[in-house]
Amino acid sequence: MLRIPCPFCGERDHAEFSYGGDARVQRPALDDRSEERWYRYVFLRDNPRGPHREFWQHVGGCRAWLVVERDTGNHEILDVRFAADAMKEAQCE
Ligand SMILES: [Zn+2]
């Protein structure tokens, strides 16, 4: 059973959360005219086995958006952060 430790509410069943997609995808600049980059951004996703960063929203709790690093092979949760904090950290890297 997949349980996600929300940083605000504590550990909860995944049924309280809504999956929001791949957290590694980077949107092209709004003035980027490359059809290939926009096509990849909108339609193409990896399907990795192993650690994967994903957006989840705690819709049945605090409603916060989270970035969850989850091993897709065994559903082990490796890291959970508020999405706003994760995005700030990603900009600083
Ligand atoms: Zn929560």
C-alpha cells in the first residue's frame, strides 16, 4: 500500500492524494517557437523504473502540492517536499 508522508499532515494513504504528473518536465520559454520542444513538453513522458520525481496534491487534506520522489519499482517514498520549496531549490541549482 502506498502511503505518502505529507510534510503538513503526516503520513496518509495515497487515496487522499491526486497525481499531478512528472515533476522533472521543464516547460519551454513562452517565446520558444520550436515545435519539437513544445511537442515533447506536452506529449512525451518517460516511464522509468526506479526513483522518479512526481507532483502530488493532498486533495483530501491540506491541499498542498508536493514533489514526491518515489521508487516506481517498489513504491518506496524517498523524499517529500512542498512543491514551492522544491521549485525554489531547483532554480538555485
Ligand atoms: Zn497534507
